[in-house]
Amino acid sequence: MRPATDSLPVAIIGAGPIGLAAGAHLAERGVPFVVLEAGGAAGATISEWGHVDLFSPWDHLIDGASERLLATSGWAPPPAKRIPNGRELVHDYLLPLAGLLAPHVRYDARVVAISRLGLDRTRTDGRAVTPFLLRLKTADATTDLHARAVIDASGSWSTPNGVTASGLGPTEETAVASLLCGPLPDVRGADRAEFVGRHTVVVGSGHSAAQTLLALAEVARGDDATGNDDTTRITWVIRGAVPRQLFGNADQTADELEARGELGLRVQRLVTEGQITLVDRLAIRDVRRSPEGRAVVIGTRLGEELTIEADRVVVSTGFRPDLSMLRELRVALDDAVEAPRLLAPLIDPAVHSCGTVEPHGVVELSHPEPAFYLAGVKSYGRAPTFLLKTGYEQVRSIADELAGNAGAARRVQLVLPATGVCCS
């Protein structure tokens, strides 16, 4: 016998900023919910890049319902205009919020599949009133959980794009794995020894690449100061002719997120000064390991083959959503961006910057699968233009829908900072 859906909780996947905000909004509306987090603590993914400064100040990073809940415990928000790093975002905001939501949060619970109880994706009869079935893997067992609705805010950090222009990884991934780095290594700190005195190739034209380039340049300057001359070398590889996503189409100083506008300007100066060697219009075909144990980047530039040999390759080529867990659900995604079909035209990075995304909520986030929603950065598919404020309004709208307030769910308001440097 199937459980009645109205007696079941809403399942929220991910205890990051958007998942916890969804929990706060549902709590405010008296809707039962459970947050399922694959990591051992809230903000586990952010903690992996905790050394990195964000672009946005605190007043752009805190959700309204979450702040109201935190205020009941005496929590005071950090200074509105100060810019935190990832570690501070977790420690000063997410962990206190997760503490207040603790009875509803399960850690070390990875969702590996979602379906309907007794119905695969081919079955239609009774689908809308049939509970969701979420399969969870923990350290001890594999279990099932039933839910009336699902908000997937699991992000995309675990599924980065490949290093090649084809979107794939190297042909011999195992052989070169130790030579490839993720998008945001701690160049100034824990990972410094991997880069000092070596040649690093950074692949990608976005802000993750810029953060790494600036950190490497700082290491190189320190290297020079210790008398090691210019042994720390930096090559920046992009597929386009100009890194528009980073440098922008106009004056970066017009970016209301000043830290982000300044980021592009600083990288541009380093390229002009020759501290960073920019290789543009390179379509990478493969990365192989040389007999000497170095990485060999192989590609085509202006119709000719080009190879670059380096000690490390930092892959900052963006992310894609992990869709494997959704195989038994009826999810409608844009063919190119892999965002919900109604949302994709509003966030297309070929047209929009972060600040020109139109207000959107439950209508644009809905799928043929009733009561299933992608939210947060995962809802943006492969588009790199997501801001936390956008995700907070997404889950506010979804929470109103699930609470039965359809009118409020469709009154979507979103005021974003003007930006000129995140359009790719």
C-alpha cells in the first residue's frame, strides 16, 4: 500500500546555501521536509574551495527566510559590504543555519537515484499522486526514502567539464590523472608545493581560471623574491579569441560586484605585462603524459597542431549537472544548456550576463514530472551565470507552490547587481 503523499516530507537534496534556504522557507510555511547531504557537514562542497574569496558581499549571500530563522537564535549578520571567502561563508552562515535545521538534516546520505514508488518513467497512471522514491547510500547501507516532492539543489561541483574541446577527458585518464588539477586548487596554501618553481597550464576563460591565474602570479612573484628567478611559469589556454566571460564587453568597472570586475582587470594587466602567457584559439584535443612524466597538451590553433608541455594542468572549464540520478524521472531539459527548457532562454550565456537574468520561479523550473524541481546552480545546467540571490528566489517560489500558495509562487521578484563580465 502506498503512503499518502500529503503525509510525506519534501526531500531537498544538498545542504549548501540553496538547499538550506529551501528548508528555511518550507519551515516558515509549516511544510515538512528533509535535507539530504552527501557530505559530512553543511556546505561540504564549498569547504573544498574554502580558501577562495567570493565576488559578492554578505548582503548578496544571505537568504531572507534563513536570516529570519537565524535571528531567532540571536545570530547577527556579518557586515553587509564585506566579502567573505568560502570558509567564512560556511562557518559564519551555513553551519549556524544548519544547526537550527538539524532535526531535518541527514548527513553522509548520498542520493543515487530518484523514481516514483512502483512506477518507472514509462508509467503514467496515478503518477502525480504517487510518492517519490529516493535511493540513498550511506556508509552502512542502501535505503529508500519516500517524499511528496523533490527539490534537487545538489549543485554541479562533482561533475566538471572535460579538458578537451570535445567536452571529454583525456584518452588516457589514469596515466595523466596526477598531472591534472581541479578548478580551484589552493595555490597559495596547501597545494603551493605543487606549483612553485614549475610550469602550470590553466585551461578555461571564466572566473575560476582567473582566481587560479592570480594565485599563481602571486606565487611566481614570491618565487622571484627568494632568488629562484622565473622558474614558476604560467600559461593560460582559452578556446576563443578573447576571454569575454572574464574581460567583458565593456568597462569592467561598471560591474556592481566590484571584486569580480577587478578580477578581470588584474588578469588582463598580468597578460599585458607578460607575467601570464595567453594562448588563445586553442582547441585541445588531448592531454598525454610524456616519457619524462610531464603533461603534454595537444591541440589545434589556426589550423596547425600545437603542443604545450607543463608540470601541471588546471582544468577550469566549467561544470555540468549530474543527471544520472534522474534517469527514471520525466525531466525536460534544454538540448544545449541542460537547464529546464523554460528557464534556458532566460540564462543563455550567449545572451545574458549574471545581472540580466529575468525573474523566474516555479513556472520556469517545472518539469513534466509533477512536484520535481531543479534549483540553484544545478538548474542552470552548463550556464556559468548563477548568483546565490537567484537561487534564493527560486526556492522561495517553490516553497510557496508546495505550501499551496500558487499566487505568491508566481509573483517572482529579483533585483540583481548589474554585471558586464560574466557573459561568455
